[in-house]
Amino acid sequence: QVQLVESGGGLVQPGGSLRLSCAASGFTFSSARMFWYRQAPGKERELVAHITSGGGITNYADSVKGRFTISRDNAKNTVDLQMNTLKPEDTAVYYCSALATKAWNTLRYWGQGTQVTVSS
């Protein structure tokens, strides 16, 4: 069974930092593209960061570029999101996601989501 288990969310003051972690199992993690998405109340889910299977290429939303860093450890089947200089507008539920290809199918998997609240 495919699982994406997230941790690290919580309450932080503006300007602070949090590190989110996602532990993956049930698929070939080293061949999968990994993503972090977020969704604020009343808003559509948006892509925050992406990392290629080998970790060589990363992409970020303009709103987080320079503040967030996505990384992965293929030996541990984990992907992290380091969030620095947090702003109130970063408040959202953050989701870990995987894009895994098997045979003719490309499947999207989602974690359960973890709440990040940035408030003074």
C-alpha cells in the first residue's frame, strides 16, 4: 500500500521557520517526482515546490522562492520542505504528493496534509 506520512506542521510567528517532512512507502520512491502543495481556506490548492527523482532539479512558486527549500533523501524515502522567513500568507494545509509511473500508468498520491499557521 502506498503511504505518504507527513509531520512537522504547527504554529509559528512571522519571520520564523518550520521544517516539514514526508515519509513515503509502497512505491519506487527513487523514480518518483515529489511535490509540496498547500491549500488555504477558500483557496484552490497550489503548487509550492517540486523536486525531480534524483534531486537534481527543483522548482518553486514565486511566492516562496528564496524562502523555501525542497530536498529529498532517496536512501530514506523522505522529502522535506524547509520553510524560512514565514509570512501570515503562508498559512495553509500543506500536502506531500508523489507522481509515480508504473507500466502504462502515471499515478498521483497524496499525503493527509499538515496544518501550518503563521501568526503573531
